[in-house]
Amino acid sequence: MTLHIRHFGGPTATFTLGGLTFMTDPTFDAPGDYHLGSHTTLTKTAPAAGTPADAGPVDVVLLSHDHHPDNLDDAGRAFCATVPLVVSTPAAADRMGPPVRPLAAWAHLDLPRPDRAGDLRVTAVPAQHGPDGTDHLTGPVTGFVLQGDDLPAVYVSGDNASLRVVGEIATRFPGIDVAILFGGRARTRVLGDANLTLDAAGMVQAARTLGVSTVVPVHVDGWAHFTEGIGDVRAAFAAAGLAGMLHVPGGRRVSGAVVPSS
């Protein structure tokens, strides 16, 4: 079984599993400054590697959260209104309305597979967007685990900075094959030197904890508050002897990848 992934930059990627096409955190706006409240400005430094139309028909958007522009911008929000289903946090569903379906942590929904091989289960899993005790500042975020008969199990981390949370997910889902990890060691003025997402070393540790065979790094480019890039991720996995586990979906303009999986 293979998993075909296209990366559009930042946290945005598409992949097809069980005949369903998924997109993570749509971000398609032009580079520029995006104000987050009165104290924080996030700067997008590069355009997306394609448009929403380039993604083709998308069945489900997996939206980790709706309240930060580096995870859902204006163009991404408009795109969400065109797809059959968006799965996100209850808070996002309250703010956005249909077609957003809320899933609390550890809740799931079963989607009929177009390949007629049963259902594909989408489970919402915890994500902690910063250090302990900062949830009131960063807001609720979710990750996802996707499972189906004769399919690779896929974990999409969302903006998670906690290895403790990764451990909880690994305990509940011991058979994950592919991890799409949001990295970049994101930092903003509000929390200073605190990481809002995993750093490269944390991505290595997450891969080991999950026991996956394949890691696809996203959320490592395109924004000024990402303080690590794909070079840091490559170096960390190489130093750990895990370079063969890492599958980067090309550069910003060469965005296709075929990920081997069990």
C-alpha cells in the first residue's frame, strides 16, 4: 500500500486513503502580515505551492484549529465552505458552522469508503499548542488518527508541542504506520522562547514513541515564526539514524511524494 501526498506549504497537504481525499489545515493566502489579536503579527514569507483548484476534489478537511491564520487563512476558510465535510474542534464548529463537524478528543466518526471496503474511522486526538498551562492563550487544537481495514494507519499531529500527548496517543493507537508531523518550532512574542509546535528533536522522539515506519514533515516552511526548517528536520533524523524514515513531499514547487507504508 502506498500513500500519495502533495504538500502545498506550511501545514497544508493532501493525501488519499481508502478512496477518500483529505486536506490538512488549508492555507492559500498570499505572503504578508496577518494580525493575531492586538499583540501578535504572523508573517507569511512564501506563497502556497498551488491553488485549491490544484488539489482536485477534496472529500474531507482535517482542520486542527480555525483561530490562527497559519493554519486557516481567508482562502482556506473559503475553501472549507466548498467541501462536503470539515472535521475540527467543537470550538471551531461553533464559530464556523456547517460543514464543520465537531469531534472532541478521543471521539470518532466512520466514513463510508468509496472503494467499498468498509468504513474509514477518523478519531480526534489531543494536541497541545504550547507548554503546559498555556491552553488559555493558544486555544483548543486537535490532531487525528485515520484507520481502516487493509490501510496504513495515519496520524496527523496538528499543532502539538507535547511529547507527553504523543505518548498518550501511542498508547491508545499502537499500530500507527505514518505520522504527518507539524514541526517548525513555532514561537511568538506572547510566549517568548516557548515552543508552540515540535522542534526537530521532538519530531524524532515522537516518531520513536509512535513506532511509525514513515514520517512526513509539514508546518516547517513559509512563515517567519517557524524557527526551524526542513534542513533542521533532515539533520535531526540523520543524526538519530532515522533518515530512511523521513519522507519529504518535495520542495515548494515539486510537491508530490509517494510514501511507502505497510
